[in-house]
Amino acid sequence: ENSVNLDFLNDFSKLYQSKVPKDMPIVIYGEDASSLRSAYAVATATDWGFTQVYYYRDGYFRWIAHNLPSTLKMASHYHSLPVVQLSH
């Protein structure tokens, strides 16, 4: 419900620029377990000072297969970015 889709190459910097509290939980996942971009996003978010960054390594399709919450809201429409899904 409160998630926002951030493309790492185009939108991820919006997380840094946002007013999201540094202690808000953030879940990052890519397309699948081989997504190096999502691993890099985790490192970047922690470098930016976010303290509750969670990496769902299995990726988006496993996330959906486990019936975990999902949305297709794009970052350009929102100021609050509590959950992040990376796109390829």
C-alpha cells in the first residue's frame, strides 16, 4: 500500500532527496536473485544513512509468488517512499 517503484538508474536518488525518516524500514528487491543493481541499491541506501534497509534477494517474482504486498505506483507521484522496488 505504501510502496513506490523506483528505477535505480532514474529514480533512486529521490529516496536520498526525500523527507523519509532515516529509521523508516525500506525493503529493496530487484527482478530476481541475480539482480546486482538491487544489492548496490542496498549499499547506497545504507551509505545515505538509512538504518532499516532490508534486501529481499529472491526478487520481485518470488515476492509476488509469496503473496507479499505489491504496488505499481511510480516514484514521480509520491513524496513518501517507505518501500522500494527496483526496476530493470
